[in-house]
Amino acid sequence: MLLIFILAVVAAVSRSEEDIMKNLTTVTWAHAVNNKTYLEAALASEVSMLEADIVMGTIRGKDGPPLPIMAHPPATTSDLTLADFLSAVAQYNKGNSKPKGVKLDFKSIEAFEKSQDLIAKYTKPEVNFPVWLNADILPGPVKATTKPVDPVKFLTLGSKHPRAVMSVGWTTNYGKNVTEGEYSRDQIGTMLRMINEYKINQTVTFPVRAGLACNSQPVLLDLLRETTSLNSSMTVWSSEGDAVEVDRMRALILTVGLERTYLDVPHELAARLHLPPSDVGAKN
Ligand SMILES: *[C@@H]1O[C@H](CO)[C@@H](O)[C@H](O)[C@H]1NC(C)=O
Ligand SMILES: *[C@@H]1O[C@H](CO)[C@@H](O)[C@H](O)[C@H]1NC(C)=O
Ligand SMILES: *[C@@H]1O[C@H](CO)[C@@H](O)[C@H](O)[C@H]1NC(C)=O
Ligand SMILES: *[C@@H]1O[C@H](CO)[C@@H](O)[C@H](O)[C@H]1NC(C)=O
Ligand SMILES: *[C@@H]1O[C@H](CO)[C@@H](O)[C@H](O)[C@H]1NC(C)=O
């Protein structure tokens, strides 16, 4: 009786790990993990990926030159440096069978440049958790005016960490009054050219904003097809309140495939997508 129970538990665990391999939408996210309190809470939670922002700044109450800290612009102070953030995550993950990954969202090229030694330290072969290096490196829809992070420098430095996932996207102007738009063929083409020109040869993912991505299926399929050798995927994200054509979004995700789509959207939108259930359970 006990043996059967144990076998059932083992089967359930291995099934869920297998499912994550095929169904990247099962990966869950914590956002803006930019202070000590929230980092502790996120590490204690069930989420699998911690997304956090990096800017140059200072630790509150301490003097000294600016250094990479966890904060979202316009903030330039924090109680957490990137060094302390990574060290806490590594400590948590040590010997852990379900290590949590990090998606480091660099808000300036200076912050990325000054983080190189730390990134190298946490992308060594013995490190057991995924490290994603993220930045908006190209101007995107709809006529976005946010200044992108220098693409040449970001790709050149990023390629020096081949075990890290390169997560490269476009600035966006959406939500509020902007409820229609798409990624243009030019915007997609520029990304593709840069990835080829700077000889990216590591896993890549393209963060795309749901409301815009759902109107861009043909060009996104091209982008993913052309980068198949990089094990490319898309990471669909959305801000609270973004207008999203749910049926089109669902069609895009199912065409690209659950094995190539990370889904990082508000719960309400995720639920409305009605992704098809796994039939693995039914067969057992
Ligand atoms: C810590 O971060 C969380 C998530 O970004 C935020 O909700 C919270 O207000 C922050 N706390 C402090 C003290 O900054
Ligand atoms: C949104 O549109 C309204 C009315 O056209 C305008 O007054 C407001 O400034 C716009 N807001 C933004 C953020 O563009
Ligand atoms: C890409 O990297 C792999 C090792 O990760 C290497 O075997 C391969 O030769 C590289 N390809 C190119 C075109 O540099
Ligand atoms: C893609 O995945 C395969 C299988 O896991 C791996 O051998 C290869 O190195 C990966 N290539 C890149 C560029 O990530
Ligand atoms: C994939 O994962 C999502 C989110 O956990 C779930 O809703 C869906 O049923 C899964 N589908 C498959 C085919 O595994």
C-alpha cells in the first residue's frame, strides 16, 4: 500500500518535470524582485523564475560610487545590490532539486557592463539555475520613444556568457490610449540581422507584448523559424490593462507551440486563453 503510494508520488513528480520541458507556459514568474523583503518572499514561494530590474545606483543610506542595484527606473536606490541578489538566489538553490531561475532585466548598458564579472560567476558550468539576460535593445511598436539599451554592446557582451539565455526584445508603447499595433517586418528583421551579425550562438528568447504579438503572427513565426538552431522561444508578457485579442493570442501560442512559449501575463489573461490541457494525466 505504502509502496504504491510512493510510486504514485514519484510518477507525479517526474511527470510534472517532463511537462515543464514540453509546456513552457507552466513556468511561473515573480516580478520586480528588487528588494530584500520581496526576494525572501519570492524564494519562499512556488514560483520558478524571478524577474528583477538592474540599474546603476546606490544602497540607501550608504555612500560610494554607483553600482549595479536592483531597482526599476526612475529609482536609483535600493536595499539590494545585484551581487547580494545573486548570492541569495545561489544560496537558496544550492543542492535544491527545484532551483529557481533569474531573469535579469538590464535597464541601461552601463548596468550591464558593470555586471559582467557577476554574470560570469553565476553562469559557470557548476551553477544549477538558469540565468536570463534581458534588455529591450531595439525600438518597437507603437512608435515607442523609450531609449533602447545599446544593442551592439548588449549582444557582444552577452555572447561572452554562452550558458546564459539571451532575452532580447523591443521597447513598446502600448496600453493607456494605445490599444492597436503590431511588430513590423522591419523591427523583426533588424533583430534577426543583429543576432546573425553578432554571431549569437546560445539559447535565445524574444519577449513580446501580448497585445502586439497577437497581431504579428506571420513575422513572429519567421523570427522563430530563422532562429531554431538557437533553441529560440518567445516570452509573451503583458501589462495589467493591456488590450489583447484573446482568440488571436491563443492561436499564436498554439501555432508556435507550448514547448516554445513562455507565458508571463496577468492571471486573468492567462485564464482567458484557455490553453488546452495536458492529456498525459488522462492516459495514466
Ligand atoms: C518590494 O518589492 C515589491 C515587488 O516589487 C513591492 O511590491 C514592494 O512595495 C517593495 N517594498 C519596498 C519596501 O520597496
Ligand atoms: C489619452 O487620450 C486623452 C484624450 O484624447 C488625452 O487627454 C490624454 O492625454 C491621453 N493620454 C495619454 C497617456 O496619451
Ligand atoms: C556554437 O556553440 C557550440 C557549443 O555550444 C559549438 O559546438 C558550435 O561550434 C558553435 N557554433 C558556431 C557557429 O560557432
Ligand atoms: C539547443 O539545445 C540542444 C539540446 O538541448 C543543445 O545541445 C544545444 O547546445 C542548444 N543550442 C543552443 C544554441 O542553445
Ligand atoms: C500547459 O500548461 C498550462 C499552464 O499550466 C496549462 O493550463 C495547460 O493545460 C498545459 N497544457 C499542456 C498540453 O500541457
